[in-house]
Amino acid sequence: MQILIAVILTVVAVAFLLYLGAQIAAVKFSLHPIRVHQFVSPGMMGFRQSSFEVKASDGVELRGWVAQGDGETVVICAHGYLVNRCEWVPVAQTLVPEGATMVFFDHRGHGRSGAAKVTLGRDERLDILAVREWVGREFPNKKVVLMGSSMGGVACALAAEEPGFELDGMILDAPFRSMKEASDAWWLFLAGEMAAKWMRPTGWIGPWFLGFRPEDVRVDHALAQLDKRIPVLLFFGSEDPIVPPSSAKLLEESVTGPVRAVMFDGSTHGAGRLHHPEVFRTELLGFMREHELL
């Protein structure tokens, strides 16, 4: 009997250690994800393309492209988690012919930029600050618009909160309200309810590897600090578990200046502009023209 009990306890202990190891591995992978290859460029679409490199304040090298327009506005495009600078490139077809210059870059730990821990917007704000400074040198006296998707949108909002940050407009697609809320819903979004239950310990383990509390990263608080003169355009999906409609409404209400929120019916996280491209283009151009950004 003692041998049987010992065997059972050993099996349970091994199973627990394997389960814990899987949770830790998932967290580490999340903070240092696989890099996606580039798949489209402005030059491929017929636009004037150039490359640039900048260094963030913490030393991380950032690389990107510029699609040159003939107007007075520069749009800095910040991509989401697990993708790269190519995510926003198709939007060049909408904005560059209207005169906008578009800047696409890879966030830290993504694409061809330098290695660094991915923090879903907190440290990525340093990338935005570095690119914004570079744009100020390369395109002086131009209007500047930030356009961010998911993690990139979070980074935009957090960067704009920094003292002295100059901005003329902000466009955010599916920015989460708080990192805690987003991380709690990540596995549900990625693999469904069963995975969300099995991977729940990652929510407890993650902060140890992040080095900060996810609940301290609040996009609604950052938007509330935005200059009231800066117009904001928000895009959300009605079926997004990471940014549910209730959180989308709170984000909209946190903006104290001109704001328009668009809810894509039936779309999940960051997919609205793919499912409803005409609506996205119409809203984007309408916003830019209304606020004299084109």
C-alpha cells in the first residue's frame, strides 16, 4: 500500500510540475514571442518607400519604413501584438493618395527591431516616443497623427500621456482598457473557454516575469489626460472578449475632447477593419478631413 501511495504521489507531483512548467513556458513565450516575417511593403503597392532606424531611450533598436506623401500630415502607425510593421501598410492605399506620409515600424521584440521583453504597450510607449522624436526631426512643422492597433494603440495612448508630447490626432483600433482585463481574456480570445480555464495560472505568474502589475496599466486613465484639443477616433468589435463593448464605452467616455467611436458589428479583436473595410475607410477619411488632418 505504501508503494502504491508513493507512486500516486509521484505521478501527481510530476503532473503538477509539468503543468506548472507549461504555464511558465507560456508566459515566457508571450513576453518573447515568435517573429512574423514581413509580407507587404509600401513599395510593393507603388508608393515611394524609404527605410529608417532609431533607438529608443532604453537602447532598443527600432526599424521601419516611410511611405512618402505630398501633404502636411505624418501618420505614425503602431502595430499590434504578434505582428509587425506590415499590419498597417494596406491603409497606405487610403491615406497616401490623400497626401499623408505614413511611418511604419516594428515594435521592440517584433519584426526586425531589437530584442526586448514585450509588455503589451507599457514599454512599447518608448518606441512611440522615439519614432515621434525622429518624425519631428525629419518632418518639421508637419501635423502628426498616431494610429495604433491593439498593443500599438495602447502604446500610443501611454506615449501621448508623457509631458511635452506633441500630437494633432489619434486613431486607435481595439485598445484594451486595462492590461489586467486584456490578459484575463487573452486565452479566451486565442483558444476558447477550455483553454482560458486551463491557462488561468498564467495570470498569476505573468506579473512576476513582467516586473509590474498589469492592473496599473490603464488606457482609460491615459486617454483622460489627453489634451482636450486632440481629436480621437476609436474602433471596436462587438464580439471582442479583450475589449468588450462595456469597456469600449468606458474608453470612449474617458476622452475629454472630440471623440468618435465606431463599433463593428459581429467582429472580434482588431478584425473590424477587415470585415467592414468600406466602413473603416469612410470613417478614417471622414475623421481626417473633419479635423483638417488631410
